[in-house]
Amino acid sequence: LDILIRVAATPSSGGTWDPGFGDMQSPDFMIKVDGIRYDPENCKDTLTCRLKITSSEETLTIEVWDRDPTTNDIMGTAICKRGVNCKNGDVEIEFLK
């Protein structure tokens, strides 16, 4: 499956994703799909992440994290039906064809 993940420019709680990091205030993505962790190298300091995953499940639980040196921060969790775009809070998931 090819998915595109978008997060809001700022968290709904206010502030920035990475306060104290100067110009690099966009998140570094770490993603878990049904418990399987993905650390895509192409998804650093950005608000979008394109990722290929393998899953045979009809419903996917997608956790989106901001990977930080000390503590990872959850940006959102979306429960999506396979192939159906979904959104939860600051996170949007798009299934690409």
C-alpha cells in the first residue's frame, strides 16, 4: 500500500512540533501501522510523508509520531479502512493509487 500522511503545520494544542530547534520546527516522522514501526529517512523536517507499507488487514491503525532525540511525541492516530482516506485531529491519511 502506498500512503501519504499529512500533519497540520502546528499542533492543535498550539506551539510548534519541535520547539527550540530554530528553523527545523517540522516533525521527523515515525509511523506505526498495526504495531509495525516505520522510520522513513525521506520524512524528516516535513509536514508530509509518503510511505509504502505491507498489510493484508481491512482496517489499519496508523499512529503518527514526531521522532525526537529524547522523547517521541504522538501527533495522532487514525483508524482507516483499507483504501479509504481518513483524518483524525492533526493527521490526514491518503491512500494513493
